[in-house]
Amino acid sequence: MHKMTQRSDLIGRLKAAGYNDPNAYVNLSDSELAGFAQKVLPELSAEAHNPSFESRENLTDGKGNFADGLTV
């Protein structure tokens, strides 16, 4: 039930930010990623001091080991 509430909240945040299809593929540039975070998750973005983002094909742990879609 908790995951359903989280998903519903995230879909609501996406729609409120103007992303009406939460399943749509979005191709954002590095400079657009920060704006996306600020629109969809403003509280978390502010708490993290509005970080910058860099898109990557594969996430690694800095030692060359793939992170399997998760970041350290």
C-alpha cells in the first residue's frame, strides 16, 4: 500500500509540473535535469542545495563497477 501511495504522489507531482504522461520517455539535457528536479521534487532539490546533474549511459561506483541503475 505504501508503494502505491508513493507512485500516486510521484504521478501527481509529474502532472503538476506539466509532464502529463508519466510513462512517456523524456530526453533532457544535463542543464534541463536540474530544472526537472526542481519542478517535480522542489523540497528535495532545495534540501540538497539545488544540485547539478550529469546524464550518463551507465552508472558506476567510481571504480568501474556498474551500479545496475542505482547510484551510490
